[in-house]
Amino acid sequence: MKKWRFSAERIIAMIKEQEGGVATAEVCRKHGLSTASFYKYESKFGGLDVSDARKLKALADENAKLKKLLAEQILDNAMLKDVASRKG
């Protein structure tokens, strides 16, 4: 999973700042990020609170861990089938 340059709390603070009336370009210039990145973050974190963002990150981490475990199990299963087919 890609590591973000900004924490979820900081991204949400930037979005709230922009929603408070500050121009998007000004928020981006102040925090040193492109408008495209800002809108990407806004689509992902818009409407979330900090606690919701933490839950989202925890779920994404758990999902990545489970995908890795599944891939390892599929690989083990394929190896066992290969060995069994060679013996029989």
C-alpha cells in the first residue's frame, strides 16, 4: 500500500480549511501540494472525521494483510498440487 506524504489528520485539516472559505490554490500553496493531489485526497477523505480516517486506515491495513495471507495460501496450494501430480 502506498504511503501518503501527509497524515490523515493533516489531510482532513486541509480539506476543512478549504471548506471554510480559503481558496483551493491557496491551501495547496500553503501546504506544498498540487491541486490534483488535493482533489484526490478530497475525494477519499471528504466528509470524514479524524476517527473515521483512522478506521479507514486500519481497515486498509487489515485488507492488505489478508490479501497477502490469501496469496501465500494459493501459492502453497499450487505447490502441493504440483508435487502430488508428479508423484501420481
